[in-house]
Amino acid sequence: MKKMTVKSLKDEDKLPLKEVVKIVHKKMDDILRIVDALDLGRTEVKPDGVYRTFNDGNMVKVAVGDFRKKRIPNKRIKLF
């Protein structure tokens, strides 16, 4: 895999998207492997709160709240 760098914002669109996605997935796999090795737990958002699941299966609620997916009826965005 070649090193991908950009010298200006104009060059940013020239990056090959498939390569960028591969690198992001590889880095995410590395991060998850380290998190699992240190037994820091994986975070999961559920409708009633945020939970952290550890390697032994123990689940701890770290935040309470209403995290249901919300539907937006109007998708028009006004910028100015």
C-alpha cells in the first residue's frame, strides 16, 4: 500500500476512495484488538442508555438517557 498524502485541499478529492476505506478498516481493527487485549470493553448505544461490554460478557451501564433513533420529518436544511 502506498503512502497517501495531500499537499492542499484541492488534492484531497484525488485520493482513491477504496484505499482510504481499506486503511480506515485496518486501523479500526487494530484499535479494537488493543481495546480487547486491555479489556477496556466495547461501547454500545441502546435505546435506554449506553453500555460497555467486557471480554468476560459483563455489561455495565455507563450512561442513562433516551437514545432512541429519531426520525426527521423535514429533510430540508437551511444553511443561511
